Amino acid sequence: MSEWSEGGPGQKKLPYPFYVDIVTKRYFDGVDNKRMDQVLDCFTPDAVLHEVTSDTRHAGIDAIRAMFEKLFADFSDIWHGNFVHTADPASNAICSQFTVLITPHGGDELRYENCNRFYLKGDRFHRVYVYMSGDNLLKEGDA
């Protein structure tokens, strides 16, 4: 494949359960348990995570790491659940709707209803689009 594009031709189809597994058992489990290596292992080195609601982009694994370092430092508890997934192996992508319960240090729990669109390159996230129901929690970190 000479040039990768989101959902474009030449995608490697993976089994449907793989998409649900990488989103829930690998990625969000890593986020909820603040396991940085587990989270970053889901991304290609040149991945881009775009929080669309506020148009905030994190380009490359170092920027994504810095974003998660800030998220993990700013919030004492993080939980993602109530998932509804629609995977599309033909485009090597999955769309996931879910609830987020997140508690800032010394603050009250916040509830979000979010939707992410994950495009994979091979078996890792290459482009992730995050749609949040509230203020952007995925701020730039110190990369």
C-alpha cells in the first residue's frame, strides 16, 4: 500500500472482535487504569488523535503521550463504559459510543457521553477522532 488514507483502499481486514477488543480491553482499560505503555501500544508512531469538538490535535506518539500524562495527572478516577460499537472491517475502522465518568482531583465526578472514530493502519490506531459532550479533557501536554 503506497499511501494510507482513512478507510481507503488496501486496508487489512481484521476479525470483527479484534476491533472491540483493542478499543475496550486494550485502549480504554489502559486509560482507566492509567497504564501508559498499554495505551500507547494501541497507536502507530505517527498517529494523530483529534479532539474534534474543540479542534485540538495531538500529532505523533510523543504528543499523544504528553496528552495522556496530563490527563492522568489531572484526574484521580477515570472510567469508560456502556459501549456501543460499530466496526467496519472493510475500512479497518470502528466507531464507539460510550459513557465517561471522570473525577478531577478535589472535584466532583463529571459525566460525558462521547463517541470516537478509530481508523487503524494494520492493527493499531492511526487516526482517532474524539467527539465530547462537554469541555475538552484532552488538553495538550508538555511534549
